Amino acid sequence: MTTSNAKYKGVTTEQGGRQNIYSIEPKIQVVDNGNYWQRAELLNGRLAMIGLVAAVTNYTIFGWIIPGFA
């Protein structure tokens, strides 16, 4: 089995003259998100605080947490 790089990368010619073309995987790109998880935790905490304040406010004004359910 021989490998031919003349026209295509990854083309292999067998003994019978048949060619197999294999796909070439792209190089992996590593993206450094830095402080992604720290920012995600802060956002989750802030959204939880907003939800709690909204639930308490709704309960004090209307007497229920979910409108329509007593």
C-alpha cells in the first residue's frame, strides 16, 4: 500500500490500483475562556436573587407566588 501526496492529502493506493480517500481532520483549536466559570456563577447567583425578590414582592402584594394559584 502506498501513499500518494501528489494531488490530495490522505489518498492511499492499494496493490490493485484502487484508491481510498480518507478525510483529514481539522486541527483542534483550544479556546481559553479565562474566567468563564467565575462569571457564570456570579450570573447564576444574581438571577437567583432577582427571582427571590420577585417572588417575595409578588407574595406581599397579591398574596400568591404564582398568579392564578392560591
